[in-house]
Amino acid sequence: MDHLQYLLVLAACLLVTLPLELTGSRVYRRPARLAKAVLPAAAVFLVWDVLAIAGEVWHYDPRFLVGITLPFGVPLEEALFFVVIPLCGLLTFETVERMLARIRA
């Protein structure tokens, strides 16, 4: 079960923030805007990871990974991290903005 831990944490993050979308945050309903917000940062951090792995600055414990490695040695879970966590952050941000707008009105 250890090999699923990273994926389970990412899934839990998505699950915990999913209700925010259901309350009207509309992050998932605007995929082009979501991609513009998440993908550039994900690309930068993915390059950062590739360089750190190549430079042996850090590595990932295979005990906590499913074993799928993307090109340049980046584990699948790490690449997903750079999409899932910003997505959860956007959901939270949009919800707070919407709630604050209601309070101000």
C-alpha cells in the first residue's frame, strides 16, 4: 500500500476541494482558463524537477511511487502534483473571492 501514498494524497486533495466547485467556483467549467493558469507554472516546476533529479539534488523513494516514470526520470506522481495542487489552490481562491464579493455587496 505504501506505493500508492503519493497518489492517495493527491486524490484526497482533489476530493476535499471538489465541493468548492459544486458551490459555484466554476474552475472546472472553464478548462481553457484553468490550463492558462496551471500549465505554465507546472512546466517551470517540471523543468526544475528534471534539473534537480539530473543534478542528484534530490530523488524520490520508489517505495511511495507506483513505478511509472516520465521522461527525464520524473515520477508520474510528481508531475501530477504540479497540476493537482495548483488546481486545488485555484478552487480555494475562486471560492474565497466569490464569498468575499457576496459579503461586500
